[in-house]
Amino acid sequence: MLESLSDRYAHKIKTPEQLRDILGPMPRAKRAIMCHGVFDVVHPGHLRHLIYAKGKADILIASVTADRHITKGLHRPHVPQDLRALNLAAFELIDYVVIDPNATPIENIRIIQPDFLAKGYEYTANGLPPKTAEEAEVLRSYGGDIIFTPGDIVYSSSKLINLKAPDLKLEKLQIFMERQGTTFDDLRRTLDALAGHRLHVVGDTIVDSYTNCTMIGGQTKTPTMSVLFESRTDYVGGAGIVAKHCRAAGAHVTFSTVLGNDSYRDFVIDDLRGAGIDVKATIDKGRPTVNKNAVVVGGYRLLKIDTLDNSSISDGILAAMTSTVRNTAADGVIYADFRHGIFNRRTIPSFIDAIPEGAYRVADSQVASRWGNITEFKGFDLITPNEREARFALADQDSGIRPLASQLYDQARCKLLILKLGERGVLTCNSTDHESLDSFFVIDSFVENLVDPVGAGDALLAYSTLAMLAGKDETQAAILGSMAAGCECEFDGNVPITPDHVHARLDAVEKQMNYAS
């Protein structure tokens, strides 16, 4: 159905300059009226407004606020600008649709010069607001005017959306892929081309342990829970699982890390070498191998016991590690920072200087419970923080997602930002021209059956990096990375994601999309 809509109605979506040429100069034989709004959800109030406006002129233009300038709610809009424009174009009474890249419709009014601008009656309740007065002044400058539509019934898009956010992930993906000229076969070709690239992953290794227990009860005199031990499973996590994802995808992987002089050292080295990874482990006798042990009861994480030392690595270890980075041939270098001693303000400049010339530079700084800042990795090709880490880096808890991404992109001076939004998917920023209509794109989560979200970002990091090396296409990197993350969420513990997993998800999504259309 969406493909049919695109074929039939996309021709009605115009630029301001195209509309100016179509309408011609005033006075006109056919009068034009423009309605401006977000139209995140087109509700009966919108329809009454549009129908009334159409009755006052020959040509009805619907002007849509671009995604970047929608500030109601941190994660609005739920429907991206291209799909909102297409929705409106499908209405018979609307003649043309324009996506406004500006914060207000003032500039588009100057360019298009509609005979009338239709405003809701609520804008006259307490006198004209300053912005509406400015719109009226621009209209009068060339002979236009404002028409106020009746306001006997008022609906709120925000209230309707807050009842339940719309599930449009397939529609959003399809229109995004169409706009970028990307097909599922393109994605499959890139996925098949991941193998053979040389990656050097550097970062903190974490042994993630799951201690499964059964609840027995509690003490009567103290607030102490009693559990019965059943089993324990250890996984290589942190930067180690990033290396394993890359290797599972077919890359030739060198992994540099710091381990303690303990039993976990052998476990990590044996596990990674067993996966075919070239391990360059520096043994620090003054710290333990990082272990995070989750006590799980009835499927719930009851308690987490961490064994670690977050103090900075010594100058000697720093020199040895940077020398390894400098002298290891690699198509790409991934710095997977979990803030357990390897990366900090003192060491990061040395690590950056050590990256071989021409290598694709990637950084991820996971600081959920520690101090760290992704913007310290300046000038990288790709960074993949989550929303919390972005807000932490910018000391900004209030901005909407797009302004937040804009600030982070500029401060980090990166080429590609994939901002992880948890269950809401990812937002990608790839240009300093944040006013451009295509400087951002959102991809919804591909999780079908959530089991364990831990480690999803590591899978995204690995597959997005390899996709950029293989296809040099930001659209494909974001989609394939998101699909790998979705696959990881459906396993308990850190399980390396293979191309077969992602191929299966691609097939399933394409089948769903074809069925929906």
C-alpha cells in the first residue's frame, strides 16, 4: 500500500520554489491557501481545518514542519517528515504539500506567496500571538491575508499520540529506503561483503557472569534474601564481545586489551583465540580482570556484583598498547571504551595519534555508571553513543533528540553519528548542515522477541563499522547495525551475531513489508 501511495501521490510534494513557479505572480486566476502544521497524526480537527480552508480558495497547500523543528516531547515526531507529507498528499482535497525546513513558515510564505494562510480559531483567543502577527505582516506585504478557521471542536495530536505511539516501523523503513535508493538486495550484497576486512579492536574486556538461583525466602530478623545456587555461566563481554561480533561477521580481528593475572585471564584468552581472534593481551598484575556477576532469580536480575579497578593504566602499558595499534595493519580501528582504565582524558590523545593513517576510526564510550565522554574521541569517522551517554557528554537533559544529536555531532566533529535510543531504535546524523531535510534519519528497533537487551549496542557497533568498510553507505550501515542489535536482544547473554542471523532478519522484514503492501 505504501508503494502505491508513493507512486500515486509523491508528485504532489513540492519545494517552495516549485510552488512559486506553479502558482505564478499575484493577482492570480486561481487563488491559493496554505495550512501549516506538524500533522504527526491527522485527526478530525485537522480535516475540518483543511476542508474549511479548501472552501476559501482554489488551491490548497499543506505545509509540514520538518522533523528537526518539532519540540513537543523529546522523541517527537513519531511519523517522519517524508511519511507525514505522503499522508497529506493522499488526501484528494489537498493539491500540494511542502516540507518546511525552517522553524516557522515565514520564509516559505515569502517564497510561495499564497493568497491566504489558514490559521485555527484558537490563535485569536487572546489577540494575535507574536509569530502569527509576523506571518500577517509578511502576507500583507504582497497583498495576502490570514483566514481563521472555525474552532468549535479542538483536538490534540499530542494527547492522541500519548494514548499509544503509532507502530509504523515498516512504513518508515520503506519510505526511508526508497528515498535513499536502497533495496534489500543492496543490503544483502553489503552483508555478504563484510568478510575479509581487517579490524583492530581496542578496549576493556569484561567477563559477564550469570549466576542462576532459586528464591528460598528471607530472614525474619534482617532484610536478607536467601537464594539457592543452581548454575553459573561466564561470557566474554565489553570490548571482547565487539571483537567476537566482528570475527563472527567474517573480519580478520586483532584485539588489544588489559587483563588481570587471574583465572579469568586464561578464560578470556582461550575463548577469543578459540573464536579465531588474534589476542594482544597486556597482563597487569595490579588489577583484576573485570568481572560483572549478575545474580538471576526467576528471570530477574536480583543483584550485580562487580570486581574491578577503574584506575588508569600505567605509562608503560599505554606505550605498549599504542605501539601495537600503530604497528598493526588495519582497515579500521574500533576503540570500545567501557571506562575501566584503558581510556581516559590522559590516554585518549595517545591512542588517537597511534591510529594508522587511512584506517577507518570508530569509537564507542559506554559510561552508564562511570565517568566518561564520547566527545573526547574527536574527529572520528563513526561514533555510537546512546542517549544517556550523549546527554552526559553535553550536560543536557532537556533538549529534544535532534537538537541533542546536532550538538553532539558538532562537538565530536565526527563524520557519522548513530545515536542509540534503546527500544525506539537509532537516530543517525551525517551532516553539519542540521537544517537540511535529510541530515537526520531514524530507524526503529528490529527486536521481535526481547530476551536480553544487554550487548545490543556492541552488535550495532561491529556491524555498522564493517558495513561502512564494505559498502561505504551510511544508510546500509545504520540498517544492518540495527538489525544485528535486534538479533542480539533475542539471546540471553553475549552471543556473537553472524551474517546468517542478519540475513534471516532481512528476509523476515522484507516479507512483512511485502505482505503489508
